[in-house]
Amino acid sequence: MAAHRLTATKIEKHKLTRDDEIVTDGNGLYLRFRRGSSGATSKTWMYAYKVGKKSSYLRLGEYQANISEFDIGLYRLPENSRLSLEIARRVAAEVTDWRKRGLDPKLHIQLELDRLATKAQTESIEAERARLLAQADLLTLGDLFEAWLRDGVRRKDGNAELRRTFNLDILPVLGQKPLRNVTEHDVRAVLRSIVDRGVNRTAVIAKNNLTQMFAWAGKRQPWRKLLIEGDPMSLIEIEKIVSPEYDLHNRRDRVLEITEISELYSIFRKSRSQYEAAPNKRVAVQPIERHTELAVGIMLSTMCRVGELSMARWEHIDLALGKWFIPRDNVKGNFSDHSVYLSEFSTELFRQLYEISGEGEWCFPSRDKLTHINTKAVSKQIADRQAMFRKSQGIEHCSGLQNRRSDNTLVLAKGKNGAWTPHDLRRTGATIMQKLGIPLETIDRCQNHVLPGSKVRRHYLHHDYADEKRSAWQQLGQYVKALSSQPPLELIPNATSSRNINEDLVALR
């Protein structure tokens, strides 16, 4: 081993001849002197070595004379380490020993850091588990919820909706109750209170979430030993809690009739023109948001889901080619990417939307422009304007909520066919395609449905049906465009039995 060349005295008395220079100590160790713009000089310990023919360097830390003791494990050195000459030599000797053992110093340090981080995380988890076991008798349903949210469930929205619903209905009542004391009667009372508000579907969702949470707890300690009487959710019969008239399976089959589509567009035109002509717009009835009106037309003419449209980005829409790409992350169930070939009608709607939100990233931006609108926003706006159906179902009046309306301006056919929702537009578009004679397999592909048949069949048959889908969407767009330009007329009994758009329009007239 070569003799060391540096001493503490030499380091302290070293005079710079240029702004950046190095002084070697031997064994790969050297001290770098650098003069800053302020005139102050930094002294940094470096270690140089070769990997093949390539030179590599490790930064060990800053020089400081009066450091008497230090843990020389290099992977424990912080970014702002201070090393005396003696300690720097010990660190350099350790690195040299790694190299003799065939280790790459940088890779070895990173692996060691990863190992320490994993060890620390494991120790933290074990400590938390030990704490929970020690305090098991004091653990509450709220503690279980936080543990489940952290380790047991991962929703696409980062569990935001899950936390919101628990904070609204469940945790205020049961959050502080010891888990060992939570019974089926407690849960049933919470679910009934939700039903009493008239929101049966919310009660069903709450029941499903609680079932999932307790099933997770039943397989893990310390939660498992706290369920002394078993899983309380196994005794909950939701069909005996929801309102008798509620469709527990939520199987809607609502399809808008052609006269209703015509009426809907007449409502849009009339409400907008009346508002524009109103002498005092502050007291006039405002029409539905323009971007919501456009969303209705896009959903009807493309059969997309409201969530897919709400999360659409302009980077995925090519107006020149008439194509909308929907990434699988935005598709229900993350089944697969989906490409929509836009009809002339749909393309024009997106162009009008671009005039509203084209300067940003999102087609339907939130108020702060940082993300997209809530995926339920369009559904709520449409439901708020069909208040008569909320009341008939015993649902709370929503006019007291901020920025919410409550009227019947979007009720169609005087309400005789019931309320309509954005998802009904998807069903309506598919029905129109069927009416136009488009094959069912093409309609399924336009809706991005999981196709029936064996996995072998799906594996080998890869025709993308692009031409067939493009034609189908074009026919649907032409049909909807024609209906959207018609005035509202009374329902003609045989109008919807025809498969020809021209015959339908003649029947409407």
C-alpha cells in the first residue's frame, strides 16, 4: 500500500493555484478543493476507481478536522457527512476491500440502502402489529377502517370515494365503538338510517363495502380475534332493509324513444334561447351547462360510458381523423383500450366542446382545471332536473346543496316513461344501432363489451372490425343528428318500429 500523502497540516495550509483542483492521499482517496463565487473554499472527499477502462467516482463527504468518531459503514453516510482525514481513510479502506471482493462500490451501496430500507419498513410493520396486538381490546371499527384502507383495498380514485362515504354514514355512528362490541344490530341500524334518507343504492354500496372490510379483517390478526361472535355482515340481509319497491339488482332497461330524443334537444334549444332573451339573467332560469348538453349528444352518438367521457383528455382525441382513444385505465373493469371512430355528428360536438375547454388538458375540466370533473357530475346535473322522480322515491330534496338545482326541466314525455340517466343513452344508442340493422357482434364491439366465447377463440380471432365499427357509428350519428334537429311532437304509436331513419322522421312529422 502506498504511503499516505496528506496530513491535517497540509490540508489546512493548502493554497489554491486555480479554482478547482485535487490533492491525492493514495489508495483511491483524494480531496477536492473548489473555490466558490463568494471566495469560500469547499473541501470534498472523493474516492476514485475503475470499472474496466471506465473511471468512476464516489463522493464521501466534506472535510472537517475535528471529527473523532464515525460509523464507517459507507451506506450509512448522509449527504452532508463531515469526515476527518483519519475517518476518510477508514472509509476508503472499506471501499477498497469491497473491490477486492469483486463488488462494484456504487451498486453495493445501493443494494445495502435498499436492504436497510426494507428492513426498516418490515420493522415498522412488525412494531405496528405488536402495538395493535397489545392494544387489541381498545381497537375500534374506525381503526379497522384505516388499516383496511391502507393495506386491504385500492380503488382507482385512491379510495377517496370510500373514505367519503364512510365518513358520511358509518364512522360518525360506529367509528369509536370497540370492534369486539360491533354487532349485526349496529350495522343494520346504520343501513336503515341510510334507507330512511331515500338513498337505497347508497345503503347497498355501504353494505358491500362493510362486507369486504369485515371479510378482510376475518383473515388477519389482531382483527380476527376481536370478531368474537363472528362476522356481523354474514347476518345482514340487505333485501329486508331497502325499500320494498327498490330494484336490488339495479337492472334498468330504459331506452329513450325517438320522440323523447327530439323533445330533449328541443328543451336544450328552448331553455338556452329563453335564457339569452331574458332581460335579467340573474333571476332567469339557467339552462343546463353547455358542456353537459354536449356530453349528452356524445354519449348518445358514441355509446360511451359517462365515466369514460368525464375523464377524456384532448391528447386522446384526433378531430382530423375523427378518432377518440380511450385508455384501459378509463374503461370500466380496465378490460382493454377502446377506440371510438367518431361520426361527423360526434366530431362536430367535440369541436364545439374544444371551443370551451380546448386550452387545457381535459375535455371536461374541474373548476380548478387541475383534473377532470367528478365522474358523477353529469349524472347529478341530469337527475337534479328530474326532481319529480326523486320525490316519488322519497329521496331528499337537493336544492339546499351548493350549486345544485331541483326542477323538472329535463323530464321527458311528461314523465310517463320514468327518469332517464346517462347510462340509458348508451343503451339507447345500442338499440338504435340494432334498429338500423347493424349486427349484434359489431354493436358489442362498439360498446367495448367483453365478448362471449372461449378464450381460445378470443386468442386466435384478431380482426379489429374497424371498418364495421366506423360504419356503425356513422349511421348512429346520422340518425341522432336528424332527430336532434326535429321539433318535439306527440308520440306516434308506430314511429319506433321502423328500421329506416327516413321513415321514422316521416312518422315524427
